[in-house]
Amino acid sequence: MHLQFEFTTTPEQIGLRLDQLLAQLYPDYSRARWQSWIKTAAVLVNQQPSVGKFKLQGKERITVDATLAEQVDNEAQAIALNIVYEDSELIIINKPAGMVVHPAVGNRHSTLLNALLHYAPELTQVPRAGIVHRLDKDTSGLLMIARTLSSHTYLVRQLQARAIHREYTALAQGKIIAGNTIDIAIGRHPTQRTKMAVVNNGREAITHYRVVERFPHYTLVHVQLETGRTHQIRVHFAHIKHPLVGDPVYGGRLQMPKHAGPGLQTLLHAFKRQALHANCLEFEHPKTKEPMKFFAPLPADFVNLIEMVRKEDKVN
């Protein structure tokens, strides 16, 4: 996709930053994208390269000659998708546990992005193949994909404004007495770079949760994200000493209840992923502005785990 035009700034635009003005005038493209184009001289001020923070003085000639790169480095693959809803602007997917969302080093194929490029080839024109937010590989549930650049920009802005409601179901270790809010900053682990951790210089992270059902050694909770940091729910629950059942990174060694029945023991040993499912997604449609709300039922492995906990988690 090629974007090419010129215009002259007006007296009303004096004092605005260059990137701010462009994002206001052409909201189909995010401010971050405009900053990227400015840095690569795809945007010129009076035929000269500039910077995003340049403050306009009026009567500048702005020239834009930018290209939105296609996702040519990622392969389209025919992989089955569980589509909950779709229209001309977006797709809602119920992602299974075990599916990686974005290709990465050592994992370039069989991802959700590869599947989307095959299912909807127009997504080569949208950043990250339209994927607005992400789920960890072994977290199941609802994901939002924008089919157009304008919808992607709109939904990302809604996400940044915390206007998208995302709710999860999780099974945590230990007995949680009551619902609460965890408001603790998260950042990259200081020594283990593949992990996240609670750190003093981290980014704001807010997790709300309420108790759904208590068992002798576990608690079923509904979790609402206010922010969306990497591994946020898993890190926060581990921090309050209630890591998610099965979490291979933040859960520690398997803690088997002393009087657990044989079925529960077998299931806990076999459950090798975090017990976390994105069950509800609520937002405003990017084009019609209608309220949208979607639900995804718990997958079979999670249902079996809860049923076995109800049956065989005994008091010591």
C-alpha cells in the first residue's frame, strides 16, 4: 500500500507536533506509524527530513511518500481456525492452547499469524496480520483480529485507552479468601530474560479478580485485565503466592495435595499448561460503533481438571 500526498499547514495548527498533526488528520494510521515514517524520511517538511517532535509554525509544506510493507516474510499456511465471529472489519478467534500467536526465532511456522494470512490474504496489508492483542502459547481463548488498517488503528487505540473488556477464567493454587485488585508493576526479569517479574522499574500492571469457587487446595477465579503486560496474570498470581495450576514457568514444582484422589493426581501430572482461558471479550465495533460481546467456553482439558478437583480434592 502506497501513501502519497502533500499539504500546507494552517495557522490553526501552529504549535502542534508533526506526528500529532498527522495522526489527527489521517487517523487510519497510528501515531507510532507516523513517527516511524518520519524517522525514515517518508515524511518531509519543506522538502527536508524532520523529527516527530518538531513543532509546526504554520505554512510548512508537508510531503508524504510512504509505503506500508506487506507481511511477505511470513508464510501463509492452511491451518484450521475456530472462528467465533467475522465481518468485513474484524475476526474473533477462539485460540486453542498450544498455538503460538506470532512467529519468532525457532518458531516460524504453524502460528496463528500464518493461519490468518492463508484465511484472509488481505491481512498482509495490516500490521501483525491484524492481531490486536496476544495470548501466551498455552493460554486458550478469545483473540481479536482487525481486517483493515483503519479498524486495527481504532482497536489498538481502544486497547491503549483501556476501553476493551477482557475477562479470563483461571484455576489458582491455594485458597484465595476474597476478590481483590493487584496493582504491581511488571518488567523483564533481571537475570532470566525470557521471564517477566515484579520489578521496581517495571510498567504499570493492574489485574482485578473475583472468586468463583473454592476448593480445599485450589481456587477458581475470574480475572479482568485493566492493563495487558506480558504474562501479567501469571506473574501477578505467582507474586501473591497463588500461582496458576500447571504453569511451567511461574508455578514452581507441582504441589500435590496429600489426600488427593488418584484421578486428580494423574490429571495434575498430565496438565502441562497454565490453567488460564480468555473467556470474554467486549468492545466497541470499529466501524459501526455498536457494542460487541463474545464468550468462549472452557476447553475440555480445563473442564476435566475442574471437575476432577471438585471430585477428588480432599481436606488433609
